[in-house]
Amino acid sequence: MLIKNSDRIVFAGDSVTDAGRAYPLGEGGDGLGRSYVHIVDNLLAAFYPELRIRVTNAGISGNTSRDLLARFDKDVIALKPDIVSICIGINDVWRQFDSPTIPDHQVMPDEYEKNVAAMLEKLQSGPRDVFLMTPYYMEPNTSDAMRARMDEYGAACRRLSDVYGCHFINLQAMFDRYFTFRHSCSIAWDRVHPNQIGATLIAREFLSACAFDFLHISNP
């Protein structure tokens, strides 16, 4: 598994990551909030009790990539993490649809790619592993305007992962597979904020990318 004893993992993102985490630092049980971050922490403790992993939730609800970049040094780099996961971009797209008359709140594709690239540049000499998760929209119809736009941002994540050698996690593709069996309303009525089922799916994708062994048994 990529996660080692005494590692610190910092999860950076928006409300999908935040989900009611404690401030100023989201750590320790309920302090991690109700998102996939808490589930990752639970699964690490349950399946790898011999490891001591420090998990930090650095998500802030409403953040765009512009917002995350502005606080990246303080909320991510300064924590000296061994592993960083970034999940950002949903609000970059969403503001284009729920606030079309307020362009100042919108982050267009070119800026998004530059913002995420700037974050990855900052991580080049720090953490051992960096994970980049795609933003997503829980709409299986790929011709839907917001879904089609979101796919552009996911494609940017793939390009950046190739350039910077990040672990790429395609959350959109994962949800698309799931929705061949169940409707998106079973996870999120607004097609963005996942319930505990959706949070578990995201946690599983992250841990699978870490080569997490769900059959791992610790010997005393």
C-alpha cells in the first residue's frame, strides 16, 4: 500500500471534502466531517490498525480552484504532508450555471487548468504522492450542458496528471458506472453533494488508487 506508518494525508477541496469538518483544522474523528475523508480514516484504522496515519480535512465549502490556490500554501503546503489529494472544480463549473450573470464567481476552463497546475507545481518537492480527483456531475446524460462542461474540467485533470505524474482518480467515470445500476438521486438529489453511500464510493476509489488491501489482516 502507498500509505505508510506515520504518514500525514491532507485532503484539499470544496464542500464535497469539507462536509462539516472542524475549523481551523479538520482532524480526529468527528472533526473530519461527514465526507469521504472520514470514511478513509475509518477504513485505514479498521483494516490497518498497526499503522498510525494522520488524516487532515482541508476542504472548504464553496471553494473554486481560485479559492483553493489562494490558501494552498497555508492550508496544505505548511502542513508538510506525505500525501496530498486534491478534489476541486465543481464550483468552478456550477457558478457558470447557477450564477450566469455573475462572471466574477466563475472559473473558466483555461483558468482552472492554470490554477490546478500551480498547485501541482507547489507540490513537486514536498509530498511523496499526489492524487488528483476529477470534479464530477451525477448526470449520466453526457449531452446535458453542465455535465458536458464538467467533462472538460475532468479532461484537464487527466492532462495535468500526465504532466506532473500524479495519481489520477476519475470520479466521474466511477459514478457513471454506478448509475448503470442505481439512479443518481439515491446518492445526491442535487447531483453534487454525496450522501454516505456516495462518500463511501469516493473513499473506495481513493483507497483503491493507494493499493489498499480490503482483505488485509494485521498480525499482533
